[in-house]
Amino acid sequence: MDVVEFRPEPEQYAWTFGGVAPTHRITPGTVLRLWTEDAFSGRLQRTSDKPSQVLDMTQVNPQTGPFYVEGAEPGDTLALHIVDLTPARDWGASTTIPFFGALTGTDRTALLNEPLPEQTWIYQLDRARGTVLFEAQRSQLEIELPLAPMLGTVGVAPPGREVRSSLVPDTFGGNMDTPEMRAGTTCFLGVNVEGALFSVGDGHYRQGEGESCGTAVEGAMNVTLIVELIKGGQRSAGGAPINTAPAWPRLEHDDHYAVVGSSRPLEDAWRASQVGMVGWLGELYGLDPLDAYQLLTQVSRSPLANVCDTNYSAVTKIEKALLPGAEAYGGMHRHLRDQARGL
Amino acid sequence: MDVVEFRPEPEQYAWTFGGVAPTHRITPGTVLRLWTEDAFSGRLQRTSDKPSQVLDMTQVNPQTGPFYVEGAEPGDTLALHIVDLTPARDWGASTTIPFFGALTGTDRTALLNEPLPEQTWIYQLDRARGTVLFEAQRSQLEIELPLAPMLGTVGVAPPGREVRSSLVPDTFGGNMDTPEMRAGTTCFLGVNVEGALFSVGDGHYRQGEGESCGTAVEGAMNVTLIVELIKGGQRSAGGAPINTAPAWPRLEHDDHYAVVGSSRPLEDAWRASQVGMVGWLGELYGLDPLDAYQLLTQVSRSPLANVCDTNYSAVTKIEKALLPGAEAYGGMHRHLRDQARGL
Amino acid sequence: MDVVEFRPEPEQYAWTFGGVAPTHRITPGTVLRLWTEDAFSGRLQRTSDKPSQVLDMTQVNPQTGPFYVEGAEPGDTLALHIVDLTPARDWGASTTIPFFGALTGTDRTALLNEPLPEQTWIYQLDRARGTVLFEAQRSQLEIELPLAPMLGTVGVAPPGREVRSSLVPDTFGGNMDTPEMRAGTTCFLGVNVEGALFSVGDGHYRQGEGESCGTAVEGAMNVTLIVELIKGGQRSAGGAPINTAPAWPRLEHDDHYAVVGSSRPLEDAWRASQVGMVGWLGELYGLDPLDAYQLLTQVSRSPLANVCDTNYSAVTKIEKALLPGAEAYGGMHRHLRDQARGL
Amino acid sequence: MDVVEFRPEPEQYAWTFGGVAPTHRITPGTVLRLWTEDAFSGRLQRTSDKPSQVLDMTQVNPQTGPFYVEGAEPGDTLALHIVDLTPARDWGASTTIPFFGALTGTDRTALLNEPLPEQTWIYQLDRARGTVLFEAQRSQLEIELPLAPMLGTVGVAPPGREVRSSLVPDTFGGNMDTPEMRAGTTCFLGVNVEGALFSVGDGHYRQGEGESCGTAVEGAMNVTLIVELIKGGQRSAGGAPINTAPAWPRLEHDDHYAVVGSSRPLEDAWRASQVGMVGWLGELYGLDPLDAYQLLTQVSRSPLANVCDTNYSAVTKIEKALLPGAEAYGGMHRHLRDQARGL
């Protein structure tokens, strides 16, 4: 397996999905060992740092990439398997950014209220204990919370000639901010442009579902990925199209299938993930859509991802143990897990 | 402990929260052994039954109760501990009702599309295996799913002189349709009228988060509850008000705290549950709201409840293992668990 | 024509739709000369009055009524023609109520922001000039605005055994807060219970579309109405059902047809009004729904009503001059205009 | 005054805001005489044309431009005055596109319903009578509707390195689809990139508020514009910043001020326009935000623009006759009206 290592210099960061020349061209099957800067571009370091003073809002959520995948064409499906996520620093940061977050007026939910106070929390990592330390800043409480590394942002170049900020989640993935994007996950994304042009970033050492204040325990991350490509446009023996690129990002864990929808209002984000799962169940089991709707109604797990970004993201998730055995994408996830074990 | 057993006759069903005379007057500490009819009033029995033909939409979601709790006054908090939920029939039913459900146009999301086809699924119970059997109706698949009994509807009379349909979830609880309402749960509800006038119903043998098609595996249920009352208007030694009635329903499990918000759009339902949890964290740990917002951002579990009812319901939930020890409502949940073990 | 005059004493106010005994029984064709108290129950009188100090939130939006209309049955349509609205005081009041209004966090759009400041504005009426005077309180500006009296709240008892606060707009009408409800308007409401049990209140001397701060120029009002009843369950010569009660309130002016939808999110309120108008166009012109959708797309006026109440209200409105002549409800509006001229 | 005439060839159409090289460089004060193709790229011509067969969805809503305005820098405000809009064809077209429109499930409001039928309506123009002819396709009705030309799409390059489809409305303007964008209107847009890079397109011969089926009476248009630039970064004698670029598009007519907000859900689009107008009233009259909120509450007109596009657009509008005299942007609109008269 080809292995590519890459730690971008600040001038190499990508700030968008689409619209950026690739940093690398890679072939399917390549292992990537990457470093990603945190969403604050490393500028928020102390509890006395105020976002309005230290952040440059034109330089938030830097991405590592994009990577051009040889042979990837519109209609194909990119499979990104997250082998490992290891914090690259011994601290993470979170903060309240004026007019940003789920429980405050924002530029979109435009109100006349003053912004919430700016407050920054720094979380110290204890690698031995596998924890980050929450320290209350305006009252008294310290809590060790389990480290739970995830990637907030994984995406390909969007369709329709668009270039989107790395802060945006949509059909192309992007800033979905779901704790489901963790080591052991395979992420399936429809390819929109030649080469797919995917990038990753926005490591979180830990995040709750919904990311209510708008920022997780943000931290630089060492990321190991395996990249695979599933060609589209194929047909089964019976002539039915197979390996159709999914309309919304799909995730596969050892124990769950998941679909992520991103839109507003939140019910629409969730509906997209539900209709996506109805489709996936149809592909896996030949289920009629109404039967899939019924089954989903009784087995869906619906953990929110983010309710603070440009689009909100919601997850529909099904435990594999509830379902008959199946091989999504010809067993791609299992194959990638095997590959990962060999690294 | 007083024990009251009650299996209502059809003419005794309550169809609303508020506006109904109590069937019983009980004292705090009473154990209730109840039977609840299913949400279809038992009329949907065969896969050939079409909702538009067999249901009477003025008689859906019958409630058992209401119960008048002696001494309960506005400002108090009612604690309902679910000791046991046991299916009262050997089958449950689910169906697609025209213009109802999350993935179809409805009376509220009014569209010009034709309704989805009416289709009914009957789930056979296997008590020995602890399962219900999903049988696809329009394609081929059978799956045994674990039985996971819950109550869709638990509520008190609403404030402001209102009488609400038993199909509605709101601040008074009601038709929240969350799988979190299961045996072992204590539900805390603010009391709005003298006697609280709570009722329960809408047993589900199993339900996914979001209840997308609008109906769970609906079934009659044997319900064992313990009822307690927490008087409001008290003050701590320092003079701070304690035991303030919660704005939104709170749930306590052995291992989680949860708050349920119900509104539209879905982000507002979730915001209500989040702000409710910020308040609860403040009560439990003396946390400043901004510190609670931050902590919540990193630890919240956010499973959806329903995205199909008059109001949508969303849950904010925190694992107790992540938090320092605390005694919500003076340890009421633990006390009720002890009581339940003695039954 | 029977004429009933009624100025309720405070203990006669109704605070809900449904759940209240009628103050009067009237026959179709009756003229009502009513007095309505303002939404603050007259308690907000000076710019120094703060809502949190002077208002009793259990006594806001008092209604005059309900009136029991002899012969009205579910399935019928009530026609309320507003003959005249004349301010009953020489001043009106508006204010910012904490956690209420469109541009602030509320109990539903629950946020962590502090409430906006409480500020009260008193508008002096100049009857000769037909104006109310806006006087800025925190800066310098006075503007005479044209008097434009309307009724914020017109509704019947709701269906489904419900009792709803007079603050709520829904299918039964209620607190729609639309400037379209003015002298010269006929309001058509589906009857849900025997006698219809309608009431009116919440006079506004003037209001912008959306009622953003949550309160219009609120003032006591002298209201003249004519009440008519359109029996349902009738069939045309061809057997088609006619005079079906409308799902949502319909308004007819001399120059416009309008439908009011009330829901959340706001797009759903508007969709309800649009689908309602597609139906009305079908009734008036025998238009296929898709043709009506197309026509509506090119002729709809869509002025918002309120974006602050329990449900938001949106209006779909079509200029009659754009349409062929037609007689809605057998010319009821024209008939009532004629009657009104005779008073 | 410089006059530039331009009728783009199909290969010169722009399909995005941002990401396209300018077709022309112009100086402030230039008059543009442009031709714009219709949103279907002219491919929908007969009532038998089905969108799924004749449209290329990668080539819809072609824009004329972009134009690079010499001297325009981020922070400046572009003023586009629409002098004249004259239909360039003798017919316009409207249609129902599968999974697009306000009263159907869409890719965002993802449902399981089948799409509505595809149906196309062709409107013949009668220039002498100033009308377009609605002809029902599935039932019997013909109506002459007044011609009311407008531009659906007017925008500049977006901020934050983004490139957006010409189907999108947002802070940069774009596909707002408001009937307020007509001859006689001055549109003020904040400049995000050097040269502003604005383009226009999507002529509508007529459109209702909300554009419910998703397509207006779409037609090629002859467009006359005058382009002006208002430099930002200036300060009044007292040191206050003036001519700040507006957060959302502002429109000025002879008789109204208007602000357009675009977001989802619809209440957020409207809130953006309301907060935008609170700000504009503050600039025009030195009003405190709370006073402006109050005044707006009583005078706002709130006509919806579109409830079908990627973002919904809502308008807040105030009649100038209600307000004291004022000169927005130093009387720019009046100046442009004068210029237009001289053409």
C-alpha cells in the first residue's frame, strides 16, 4: 500500500471544498498519515483569549488536502476509512463566538439580543488516563471527561460548480460535526468532480451531540486514513444499477450503518438522513420503500450532529445486530478494517 | 404503600390532558397498576386493516386516568416512576395514516402530493425470546426485533386553562413518544392545576428515535407506576428557591439525566431541552449558565423522540458516569427505585 | 335584523376558545355591537409601565363572547362580517414583553440570552386626523401614523375536544393577528362544535405585517359584526359536495380573497394558506389542483400576519380584479356588505 | 455616461456568483443595456415539454455578467438601478419540476411521496394590452394577467472565497425571486471582492409572492441598468462610520424602502430582513434599536419573495410616506432616477 504523509504548512491550508488545487494526487488504496490544525487555526490558546480578538474569521477551520484521487469521476463513490485519530497536542480549546452557537441569536437566527459573553475553556489532555479536563471558568467544577477523538469535517468538492466554505456541511459532507466520524468509521461520499478532491480537518478531542455552543474540544489531530474508490455506473446481472453514489454521506461502523443529512430547519436535515436510510435499506435488502419506512420507524437511532453550523446535521443510524447480514458496497468496510489492521 | 389497580372501560378513556374529571384520587406514594389501550383504540388488528376504514380519528390515543394527586398544587413537581411495562397483548400494530408521519406531506406540512399508500404491519410477540417480529408486506423480509416497551404518552393537565388532545406533546409532557420513557425511569413534571391530573397511555412495544412513519409498534400495556409529589415554593438555608417546577419534562434513569423539549421547528424542540438541561446542571452543581452551556456542548446525547406529532420532541441526555455524584430532587429517583424493588 | 349589544364586565371575559359557556345565544343574521378590551386587559397605560410589573399573564387577550349561534353544527361554515371597528379609547399601547416577540429568544426559541429591555410606548389617537402618534422613547422621533383598526383575534371553539388559549392561532382562527381582519372583511370559519361558540377581541389601532415585537398598537375597540351561517353537507345538482367547511380561515374583502394558515415553522403556516387557496380556486372555478397551483404561483400576494405567537400566521391573498367573476359561498360577502350598508 | 450593450452567447453565460472571470470591466456611472436568457436556458417552449426531458439541470438560470466595477472593494456598496425591464420574447414559460417547489417534497424537504406530475404552461404576451395569458392545461380557464416584469436574480460575488450556484439567494443577493426587483428599483449590495463581480438574470414577466410552484412566468428580458458605487470606510463629521455595506440586500423604490433576507426556516429569512430594517432605520433617523423595533412592528409590510429556492427569501418593506423625509446613501436613489430619466 502506498503511504503518503503530509503536515501542511499554514499557507497550504484549504479553506473551502472545491476551488482549490490538490496538494497530492493519490491512487485508490493509498494510506494517508495526515496532520490537521484545529478549527481556530491554533490561535485560541489561553482562557483569556477572546475569539473577537485572536481569531481571524477568514481563517477558521483549515483543511488538510484536497487530495485528487486518480480515476475518480462523477457518479463514483469515495470510501474514506478512518484508521486512527490521535490528538496532536496536549490541550484542546472551546469558546463562545459572538452570534454563533445553538442557544444564542446568530447571523441567521437574527435577533436584537446582545451576544453572549465571550468565554474560553482550555482542556488539558491526560493521555495516560485518556481524558480531557473540563474546568469551569465562571463557577466551580472540574470534571475529567473521556477522550473521544473525531473529525468534524470530511468532504469532497461540491457539485454544480460550487465552492463552499469549510464551515458548511451539505450533500458533499463537509463540516458535519458528528461524533460518528471516529476511528473505525468508513465514510462513503458521492464523487462530484474528477478526482473527488477530498479534504479533512476540524479534529475534536470530544464533542456532545448537537455541539450546542458551536465549538467542540477543538484540537490539532494526527489522522490515519485509507482511501478507496467504488466505481459507479455498474449494473447487476439483472441490469439494475448498482453502486449508485449516495445522495448524502453514509457512514459504516463495525456495528452500525448511518446516514448524515444537513439542511435547515432541523427536521429537513433529519428527513434527508431518513430518506437516505430508506434507500440504503432498499439497496441492502431489496426492501420496498414503504417496508423500509416501517422498519426504520422501529429501529432508527437519531442522534443529532450539529445544530449550530450553516446547515444543521442530523444522523440516522441502525444497529447492524438488528438486521440480517449484508455487504454494503461489496464488503468495502470489512475490507478496509482488514487493511487497517495490517498497518 | 397504597396500591390502586385500574383497567378503564372504553367509556372511561380520557382523550385530552385537562378538561376531564379524575377517575381516581390518590395520595403521594401510591402504586398504580394500570392497563392502557393502544393508540388505535384496539381497532387496527390485521394487515388488511386500513386506517381510513377502521380508525375513528376522534378516538385515538386513549389515556388511562386522569389521576388527582392529593396535595398537588401549581408550582409543585410530580414524580412518576415507571416500575414496569409489560405488553398486554401478543401482537402490536403499526401503520401509515394518510397525511401523517415525518416523510410525507401532512395537514401542517401541507403539500399537493397524494398521501402515501395505507399499509398495516402486525408484529407478533414472542415473550420467551423477548421479541416482536417485523414482516415486510410489500417485499420479502422478516426480522425479530428486541421487545423494548415504552410509554408514548405521559402528562399532566396543561397550564393556562388549556385542554390539549392526547396526541399533543408540550411543556406538560403528553405525547412525547420518546423511547426514554421506559421501565426504570422517573419522570418529573411541573404541576399546573390542583391535583396535577396526570394520565398515561400509548404503549409502544418498540419504537425507533423519531417515530418516522408516525406509529410505533403500538400495543396495549400493563403499567406499574409509583407516584410521588415534590412540593415547590421551598427555599434553601441560604434563601435560594429549591424544587422549582421544571419548565419541560425531566427524566431520570439510573444512568442518565434527560430533558424533553417539544415544539416546531425541530431545532426549537431541541433548544428547549438544551436550555432545560443548562438549568438542571445549574441546580445540581451550582454551575454558571455559560459553564453549563460549555459542559453540555461536550457531553450531550441528543436522541430525537418524535418528528411526526403536533409538536416535535427532542431529548437532551447526559450520562451520570460523566458527572460528579448528585442528588436530583433530594434523591427522589433512588428512593423510588428502592420502593420499586420492594413491590 | 336582531341587534345585540354587549360590553362584558371583566369577570365575563373569555380567555380561551372552547371551554367557556356562551354569554349569548344568537340566530344567524344577528348584528352584534360589541366592546372589546385590549390584549393587556387595560393594564398598560403609561410609558413607565413595565409588563413584568403591571401585567397578569394569566389574564391577557380577553375575548368578548363566546356566542352560541343557533343551528350551527360541525361541518357548517360561520361567516362573520366586520361592519365597523372604532377605537374605544384615545390611546393605544405597545411594549416589549420579556422572552416574547420575533426578534428575541422566547420560551420556544429557547436561548441563553438575557431578555430585551422592557419598554412601553403609548400612542395618542387623533380622531380628526385619523392617526396614532409614535413617540420614540430611547431616541428622538415622532411620527403620525394612519389609524388602521383591525381585530387580532377572531375564532370559534376548536375541534377535538380542545380548549386553546386566546393567544393561539390555529385552524379555528384565534389570535391570527393579521391586518387583513378589518372593517369590510368577511371571515369564514369552519364550525367544530354545536353553536360554533365564536368570540372576538384584541383590537389593534394599527399593526405591521409580522407584528415583530409581539404587540401592536393595542387598544379597546367598538366592534360591529353581522353573523351568518352557511350550512354544510349540501350537494350540487351534480352530486358534488358544496359549502364544505374550510380547513383554514378564509377572508373575503371587496377586492381580495385570502386564506390564513397558522403553524411553525413559518413555511408550514404559509403552505397551509397556499394549499387552502388552491382548494378555494378549485371551488370557485373548477380548476384542477395543478392548474390552481400554477395560477397561484403567478398571482399570490403573501403578506405575513404574525411571527411571534404560539403559531405563526401567514396569508395567501389574491386580487379579485385578476380573476373572473365568481360568487364564493353563494355571494355571502356581497350580501353582508349590503346588509351592513343598511345599518 | 458610458453605455455598454451586451447580449451574451450561450457559452458566455455565468452559472455561478463568484468563480467566473468578468465579461466586462466598467466604471461607476455606466449604463448597461443587457439581454438575459430565461431560467430554463430557453429550452422549455411548448406545453408538451417536460422538464425532465428538455432541461439540462447543470444549465439553468444563466446569468449575464459578471461585471467588474472599477474601484469596488470589500466594504463598499454597489448600487444597481433598474431603469427598464422589457420582455425579449412574446411568450413566457412556467412548469412543475420534479421534487422542486413549495408545495411538494423536495431534495431538502425529503419525503417518500412521488413527485407531482410534470406540467408546462406557456403564456402568450400581448404587448398592446400589457398582459400574459394564463391557459389552464388540465381544466378550463383562461385569464389575462397584467405583465409585471422583474428580475429574479441579481447578485455579487459572495464572501469567504465561496462560489454559489445562480439558483441560490443569500447575503450576496442572487436568486431572491422577489417581485420588488422591478424597473424603478435601486438595489444596494455589499461588495465582497474586488470589482464586486455582479451579474443579473432570471427575468420574470410576472410572479406571485412566494413563487410557490418554483417557476414564475419565465422569459428572456431586455434589461437597462445604471451602476453606481458607494465607497465604504467613510466617517461622518462626528466620527461615526457611514456608508457601511449592508449585511443583506436593500432595495429602494420611489415609495418604499425594503430589505431582503434569505435563509431557512422561513422565519429566519424574515428575521434577517427585519433586523436589517432595524439597522437601516437607525442609519436614516438615528433611532435606538428598540425604538426602531417598535416602529417597524407597526409599519412593516412583509411580502414573501420565494419559498422554493435553496434559501427562502422574505422582504421587509416600509412605505416612505409613513416616515419623515430622509436621504439613504446621500440620495443615491433619487440621483439614479434622475439619470434614468435622461436616457
